[in-house]
Amino acid sequence: MSKEKSELLQGTLDMLILKALQLEPMHGFGLSVRLRQLSNGVFQVEMGSLYPALCRLEAKKWVKAKWGVSENNRRARYYELTPAGRKQLEAEATEWALLSSTITAMLRATSPSV
């Protein structure tokens, strides 16, 4: 799979943002960098996708935001996970594990089992 061509499955971006924010609160650009790091460069989330997702998560009360100063001495909005966001992350991670293990098993199947 080409790193430049990899795209997130619909619905997974929110889960990955929640996971990154579980590690520590951060601003949007830092979050984009963290997602790229966590995926070993496979996923590169553009700001045009990231900020609408953060707004969605904030509206659902899974993250909260406050203004702060970045490491470059610039005003930045910092996002952090809420207790409801932690609960949502746990639920989504459990569902993802079941889904991905099922798909992996299906792809490894060598003959029909009837």
C-alpha cells in the first residue's frame, strides 16, 4: 500500500483523534503530526479533514477545547479528551478489534467451511 495513497476508512478518523488525545492534550497541528507519527507516516490528515472532525467531537462532548500558547509562542486551541470521550474511545476500540480480527480471518480463509 502506497503511503501517499492511504486513506482513512470513513468513521475511523474520530477514533484515531480520540486515541491521540488520550495520550495528551494538543493543538490541531500537533494532533496532525501525532497521527502521522502513530501511523508511521501512513496517514497524513489534512487540516481540512481534521478541524471538522474536532468540531464534531466537541459537539458530541467527547473533547473539550481551550485557548493556550503553543511551543512557538502562538495562540492555539488545545483539545483534550473528556470522560465521555474516554468511554467512546473504549467502545470504538472494542468494536474495531472485533471487526478487524473478523476481516483478517476472512482474508486468511483458504477454503469454504460449510
